[in-house]
Amino acid sequence: MSYKDQIDLQKLPRHIAVIMDGNGRWAKGKGKLRVFGHHNGVLSVRDVVEAAGELGVQYLTLYTFSAENWNRPKLEVTAIMELLISTLNKEIAKLMNNNVRLNAIGDLDKLPGKCHKELLGAIEKTSANTGLVLTLALSYGSRNEIVHAAQRLAAKVQSGELQPHNIDEQLFEDNLYTGGMPNPELLIRTSGEYRISNYLLWQIAYAELYFTQKLWPDFRREDLFEAILDYQKRERRFGKTSEQVN
Ligand code: FPP
């Protein structure tokens, strides 16, 4: 039986977050430039988005460009931004056909003007779609997101709109970039690295972590199904005992 057939559709994670890592090493292993890895990484993005949508996963959040990634060689940064624009242009029709709603989180003002504009245009175009919510984390850093939420709340306190004692976990969460989204139940990281790298630190408090040796350009739909199956075999207890959850 294929991995897909073994998945219990009643117990799907609602939200899957992915750290797409290993594009550079994949390309290097083939004697090619890093950018070649990113281009092939897009093929994995397409495959995984399709597969998640088919299954009925509601939210997929991809770590596409971290706040720290701005420090990469200028040529690589430019290439990734151009790849983002060309991918949005190429894939928009498919996103519409598949009822995917595009979303983005991060310090989006830092994106080059054209990239920012294309992104907002694509988000707007897909805004009425009701299927998978595909969120791209761009210029994203979780600590920055948390500080940003604190600033928003502090401004409301300063204006008298909010009392400090009314700040609770839910309100804090609502003020993150991901406000309104459920927290991820499953976090996948490719390329054999066992780090979180400043990704969704608040949101993954109870997520199951899944690490695979596969490099991102080699990670395809079957690998997503395998990760979901692994997740379904685990017992999620949220601090309770085994007897309480069964
Ligand atoms: C990690 O591999 C990948 C990135 C920082 C970029 C991710 C971008 C894409 C998959 C393409 C653009 C995506 C969209 C949705 C248009 P790495 O470069 O860190 O690899 P390494 O660890 O082997 O160096």
C-alpha cells in the first residue's frame, strides 16, 4: 500500500510548517551553482503544495527566505527574489485552479519593490480561494515577529485601548504575523539538520518535529505522505498522561 493510502484523513495535521533546506548542497553535489538547487527546489514546492491540497491539509507554511538570508551573496539573493517573481507568475493560474489561497508572513517591506508588488498582487488574486492556505515566510524571523507583536500591544496600551492585565496568550498570538491561523501540528525540516533556525518559535510549542536526511529538491509528495504517516503514529498528549488521551 502506498504511503498516501495509509493516511487517516480524519487525523490530518491542519497546519504543516516546512523548513526547506539543502538546495545549495543538492546543487553542489551535482557540480552546479547554488541557484540551480533553488530552481529545483521550486519543483518540490509545486509537488508538495499539490499533494497537501489533494489530501485536505488546510495550512502549509514554507520557510522560503529567512531574515538572516539577506546576508547571503548579493547574486544569490537577487536570484532567489527573481525566482520568486517568476514562480508567482508561472504558478498563479495553477493556484487558482487548485483553489489555493496565497499568504505571506515576515518583514515584507524589506523585499525589493517589484517582488513585494507581485507578491501582494498574487495574494489579492487568490484571496477568495477556499482551499489550502499556502503561506510563504519571506524575510521572516521569529524573534523579530515576537518583538513586532510586543510593539503592537505596547502601542495599544499606550493609546489606552488595552490594559496590560488583558494581555494573555491568545491576544499575543493574534498579534503575530500568523494571527488567525492555527498553530502547526507538524514541522518538517529537510537536509539532516536538527535546528529550528528562528522559525515559528511561539507557534511550534506543541508541534511534532520531523527531520529527514533528504535535501529539499529531492523531497516530493511521497516524502510528505511519509512524514504525515509518521506524525499519525505518534501520540499527542499535551502534557496529559497516556490514559487520559486514549
Ligand atoms: C534552503 O537551501 C533554501 C532556501 C534558503 C531558499 C528556498 C527557496 C526555494 C525553495 C525557491 C523559491 C521558492 C518559492 C516558493 C518561489 P539552502 O540554500 O540553505 O541549502 P544549503 O543548506 O545546502 O546551503
